Amino acid sequence: MGVVARHELLASRRNRAPQLLVGMFVGMVAVSSFIGWLTQTTVSGIYGQVLADGLTTQPNPFVDVVPLFFARNTVIYVVMIGTLMAAALGVQSALRDRKATVADLVLTRPVPVRALLAGRMIGLGALLAVVIAVSSVISWVSISVITGSALGVDGSLRLAAFGLLTWLLLLGFAALGVLGGLYVTRETSALLAPFVTWAVIAFVLPQLGTAARPVSLLNPVASVPQTSGVFHAVSYVTVPLSITEHFKTTSSAILEGSSGGFPLASLAAVAAFTAVLVVAVVVTSPSRLSGEAGE
Amino acid sequence: MTSFAISTHGLTHRYGTKVALKPLNLDVATGEIFGLLGHNGAGKTTTVSLLTTLLRPTGGTATVAGHDIVADARGARSKIGYLPENVQFYDDLTLAENLRFFAKLSGIPKPDARIAEVLGFLDFEGHDHERVGAFSKGMRQRVGIAQAILHRPPVLFLDEPTSGLDPEGVRTLRQSVVRLNAEWGTTIFMNTHLLAEVTRTCTSIGIVRQGELVHHDSLAATLGEYPTEQALESAYFDTAGSAA
């Protein structure tokens, strides 16, 4: 497994996938921090003006904002861009062997196929871990610069926990990409299949869940809890599968705290999603790695 | 008593309802260079894919270097080297990086000395740090041989090894095959549709037609029966049938 994992890292590095991912994540973190800083500056400026004009006696809304508020936009970028990139990385990894006849060479070596596939997932996991670690450091520095003081122990631990959660989600999407690369014959379809699944998870299922609670669209009117009927039935199916929504809920609790307790069910949903997909990769039949070699 | 490097009994493979290989009974003695001749689609690659454990037989049994290809597939894999037709590698990696990966998969923990030895054997030194993506077809084929023999397998399978090579590449590959057999004692199973390739390299010959082995004898006996090139060619076409 270690041989395959190290090979995965080397091969990915050579086609510049990690460099692209690091660049993208650093960009996302920087944009998130910039938007946070701009929001703070703008709101504080307006607040100062309003206060000077004697139009308010309320405190500055940014006084009590936790430092990790400035990382909140990263959550959306991870869902919108990071997951797609992870899926593309997975597809690329699976197709690398299939596009050439390398799979046939690998499969005639005395190594169990499951060890090969597990090694591939470990390699992808390590690659994503490096990317997320680098972007977490950049995020820590950015937040410290914006707030004017180094992020404390609690904030640093929360940022690390968010990085871990992000790694878990992205590993799931990387596994989804690997499955696309293994099970779909054509390269374009292999890319398309995980992207369609991503779109369903990120958009369609949450939309169905929202549509199933139409009152929730009429902010600030709180949605009425439903315990029966069509809306309830649709929610019952779609909510557990809305993995990106669970990621957002868990991220929010990690970064900014949660008044209603930590959303363990959401964390479990993300973990289960990744576990199922990684296991699905590892138990893939050898014939999917190369296709049957007919004449 | 003759020991067989490869032995099959009723080895069969079907793709759905299509029979790709009819029950094959074949023994290849240790130290032979066996050439399996046949037109495209005759069942040569299917045979090699079965013997290299890439395909699972739908019937019959086979052993390679004494290991059953189904019951002890890992044991069989540890004793074989394989060069597929049109072999490709990780183009972004260097020759040394590619070979190091395959060596480690073959259980060679510190492969650099072995890689140097094999590249020396193949007269292919000085390219270690070049990316394989820039290699010519002939160079790739030599890399293919190198990865196949890194672990000094007793049995080597070559699928159409001279396909697409220029005359110089064909000659180099032929010399490598003969030297491997003579100096390392490697048993070689070679698929080809080129009659001249078999007569210049092999010690025994088989002809497969529409999934069925229709001729198997030593090269000497075959040439005794058909002493001229024309007679042998006529016999081959009579036996192998017309190309599809």
C-alpha cells in the first residue's frame, strides 16, 4: 500500500495537480479573508458614521464577532470548488492507469488489488491533507493579520478541526471521482458522472429539501415543523443525503459555535458518505481497473 | 522427466456467448522460447491474458511455474514477467521512477542496483532521468522488457513484442529475448502474427486458429517438415486459415 500511495503522490505532483489545488485553496482562503476584512471595514465605517450622527446607540455589530468569522466564506468555496477539484483529482488518478495499459502491468504484479486501491486512496488522502494543511496555515495568518493579533489556541484548534472536516468531505469526493474513473468507460463520461453526482448532492437535494419546507423561503417567518405529508416525506429522504448541507452545518458549528449543541448527526452524515465511497473504491473488481483484455 | 513452465488442461475462455479460446491443452517446457502464431483475433491475447492472470478462465486449469493461475494467482504473478502489446508507462515520470515503482510492486525493496543491472543487460544505460513520455516506440519496448524482468521471473510473456517497431528495434528486441533465454534461462511465451519472428527466435511453435490450437511442435521438427520459407508460409496459411 505504501508503495502505491507514494507513487500516487509522485505521479500527481508531476502532473501539477497538487500545485493547482494549493493555488486554488490559497486563493479561496485569501478571497474569504478579504471579503471578511472588507465587510468589517465597511460595516464599521458606516457604524462609525451612524454613531457620529447620533442615529444609534447599539454597539458595533463586529465587536463580538469571533475571529473565525473571517473564514466563513471558505465553507462555500470548499463546497462549490474544492469538492469539484477533489472529484477531478480522483478521476485523473483512476484514468491515469486505464488510459495507458499500465493497469495490465500493475495487475500482473503479486500485490492484492484491494491493497493497490487502498494505496491509491491513501495517496489521494495524503495529497489532500497537504493541500488543506497549507491553506489552513495561510488562513491562520490571514485572520491574525485582519484581527491584529495572533489567533488563540481555541481559534487555532477550531481552524484545525475545520481543516479535518474539509479533508473528510474532499476525500469522499475524490473517492467519487475514482469510482467514476473506474466504472465509466469513456474519459468524458468518467468526468461527467461524478460532476453530475456533485451537482445533485450540492444543489438538487438541498433545493428539494428547501422546496419541501416552502415557509422557510419566506424569511423571517420561521418554518413550521412538519411531521407528516408530502413535504415531510421528501425531507425525510433528501435531508440525510444533502451532504454539503451537513458540511455547512458542521463547519458553522466549528467556526462560529452553535447555540443548539454540536450537530453530531451532520458530522456523522459526512463521515458516512466518505466511508461508503472509500470502501466502494477498495472493493472494486480487478476487471474495472483494466477492462477485459480481448483481441 | 521434462518439467513444464506452462501447462494447461482444457483452458477455456468465453466473452459472453462468444468462445474466445476453445479447450487448450498445452505444455511449454522450462527453458523454451515458445511462439504462438495466429491471425488477429485468433485467441493469442486471450491466452496470454489468462496465463498472466489478467483474465479468469471460464473453464479448465493452468499452471505457470508450478502455480495454479486461479487458486494461486499471486504465486503465479510472482513468477512471471509481462510485456503487453503497445506498452505504455507513466509518461510524466522518469525511466528510473517508472522502474522503481514496478520493482517495488514485485517485492524488490531496494531496487536501484537491480534496475542498473537490468538496464545494463539491455544496453539501455544513460536514460534513467529522462521522462518516458519522450521515448520512442523502440525505447518504450525496451523499458517494457526491463520492467518485465526486474524481478528475474522464470517465465516471461510477450504479446506482439515487435508490433510497430522499426527494423533496428525488432533486431534489438530479438537479441534481448534470445540472450534472456540463453543467459538467465528464462522461459519465454511470445505471441506474434509474424512467421519470420518465430523462425528466428523460438524453439517451439504453436498455431492458433479461431480460438483453437491447431499445431504444436518444436521449431526443428516444423522446419524439417517444411524446409523452405515458402513451404512454411504455405503451411502456416493452410493451418491458420485466412486472416479475418
